[in-house]
Amino acid sequence: MTAGIRLRSLLSCILVIGSFVIVTVLQQPEKARAQTQPNSDGLIRPLAKGLDQAIVESAVQSIEKGRETFRYDTFGDEAFWGDTLNLDATIAGAANGGIGPGLSPRTALNLGLKVDVSALPAALQDQLLAGSVNLGDPAVTVALLQLNAVVGVKGFFSSGVLTSVGIQCALCHSTVNDSFAPGIGSRLDGWANRDLNVGAIMAFAPDLSAFATLLGTTQDGVRQVLNSWGPGKFDAELVLDGKAFQDPPANTKSAATLIPPAFGLAGVNLHTWTGWGSVTHWNAFVSNLEMHGKGTFFDPRLDNAAQFPIAAANGFGNVRTTPDLITRKLADLHFYQLAIPAPAPSNASFSAASAARGRKLFAADGKAACATCHVPPLFTEPGWNMHTPAEIGIDSFQADRAPDHRYRTSPLKGLWTHTKGGFYHDGRFATLLDVVNHYNAVKTLGLTEAEKQDLVEYLKSL
């Protein structure tokens, strides 16, 4: 076959194939148009029912897995809280195979620990209601741990004896609705547990030598710091910079900050008071460095020995653990947290008329102009939601413990759920009116007393 014949044969094949494609499309105009059918909003999107269903199923599965992780996963941190600190021994008490007097349910509830009523058998609920359960007996605490009923705490047992204990995300970022009794009820995931005295619980451990060595002090010194935090507070930066107090050498003002809520975070750029990073960053940070789980964490900013001497000296900026029990769970955990909505307040908890006036004051073009930063409906800035201490009129102590030396514009939805302990990162303002008065002075707003109260009512309505 000559070259000319081969060329003509090739062209014939191309024409045949092209004709087939054209005829096929012309014969199926409805199908062709259906792939780019305009929606009611005028936007053209491919119709892929199978893909849409797969996305929905994937989302549901991710939420379920993330909820399981949030509520029940210790990431292997029992090796630290139980095996290293021996916290399980002081919880159980000598009468139950541990040491000392033990931790009674009454004391545990006073420390802010919560009990999930759904984990309690009906018979036990009846006994509690009848007052026939000895809440002063640490054996009851051990039994509650066996039932997996203590929110955020997991017990590990061998032949019925408590041998170790681990903590979960829900310890700080969940509470209960007190539907059964104070401290006992249905879980409220994402709510900040402002009753929880994390420091006192940690100080209850018999062996704090790991912290003493890390911080270069004595175990008594560690306990002094932990007991200075108080309910609803935690100092995540302590193991990074060693700054236990804001006012050395007086050491009367703790460096701990309030536990923030973990709801209403969808669309919010940065997490934590000082904007360390996204929700995923903070989950990895906390699960590895604060909960002491077994995983992988990378943040070279912690190699800055001038700002983070303890973190830099201990390689906290690059943690690698085998096996990694954390990383594969971060995506689902993140998805679940973003799915937790901020709870709405009851209509009876604020004045609707006053809140309506406050909303006008709050608007970006209002007298207070709060929405310039707290942009509805996120109530923080879309984008880089960070400000210098001078911009918000406060000191730089906590901001200087973070890489960017700034404070985050905190989202305000669900503000009514975490009024206990005060406002701002350290609770420096006892009431919402104190916050409004602060900005009225710093921004020279010239608000009347009535306008201030209207703003407070609007904040309570979010």
C-alpha cells in the first residue's frame, strides 16, 4: 500500500468516527442538554445524582466517625495520664486497688466532671433518684468509668480493677444539660465546660515528675501552678514557654485562659483566642502536645527558642510517633466539629425589643459599629480575623505567647452558653456590660446607658 492510499484510508476513518459522534449527540439532544441543565438560580451545574448521593453518604459517615472520636477516643494518651502520672491510682483509691482516699462522685462533680445519663442503666438511675447510691464512695466513680459514663474520661480495666485512665476531646469541650441532676444529663458537644477544674484534676495525680522535669521545677511547684488555674481555665502554652503567671515574681495572676466553645466554627478562619491556626491545626496540636496522644504534629514555629524555649528544647515542633493513632482521625473530627451549630438562646432569656435596638447599634453603620469586625452571620471577619492588642485596647501578654502576637476576633453566636467565668480570653470582664463599657471607652463611642443595655440584650440574643 502506497503512502497516498494509507493517508486516504486514515482520513476516511476519521470522517466515519466524526460522523458517528455527531449523529449520536443529535439523536440524544435531551440527554446532552440534561448534563448542563440550568437550575432555578440560573447557574449551570452537571446533574450527577449518583455523586450527590455519595457526597451525602460520605458526610454522614464522617460526622458519625468524628463524633465517635470527639466523645470517646483517647489517641493512646492513657500511656501518659495513667501509666506515667498514675492518675488512675488516686481516682480508684486504696480500697479499690489504687492509693489514697480516692475520688468520690461528689468530689468529681464538684471538680466539674460530668456524667452522661444515657450511659446509666435504668436501675442505677432509679437508685440515684432514690438517694440510695453513696456519692461519697470512690467505688461508685470506678463503676461510672466502667460504664463509660464520665464525659471526656475513659477508664481501662483488668479483671475489674482500674489500671489506667485516658482523656478525650469532650473533657473540656462538652458538658451536659443537667436534665437528670446537677452535672448529670444529656451531652452538649461543643459547649465549653466552664465548671471543669482541669488544673485541680491534674494536680490530683500522684506523680507529676514528667511536668516538673519539663518545666524545670518541683512537683510542688507544678501543683501550685495547676491549682492557680481555677474552674473553666487551661493553659495550653505552659508546656511551650513555661510562663505560668502573668506577673512574676508576685505570681498572683494565672496565665491560664478560659476554655472556648467548639461549636459554630464553620466558616471561621482561625481557632483559639490567639489564632494559632485552623481547627485542624489545633486538633493536632492538642491531641499530641496537650492530651499527650500518639501521633504526628508539625509546626516549625515552635522551634523559635526565644519565644517557645520549652517547645524548642523538646522538639515539639516536629513530633513523630509510631504507630500514629491520631492523624487518620483528624479529618472526620474536623468535619464533626464544623457540623456542630451554635445553640440559640430561649426567647425568654433576652428582651426582643431591646435586642432589636441593639442590633441597629451593632451594625457596621451603627453607632457602636461592632459588625465592622464581628461580621454577621459569622460574627468574626471572613478572612484573616486577627488584631493587635492595641486595636482592641488590652495588654499583649497572651498575644505574645502565640506566633502572630495577635488576638482573634471571636465569633459571638451562642455567647449565652459560656458566660460563666467572664469574657475575653482570661475572663477579665465579668459581664457583657463590662465588655461594652470597655469598647465604649477605647473606641470613644459615646453610648448612653440605655444604648449599652440594648447592645447587651442583642449579644444575649445571638
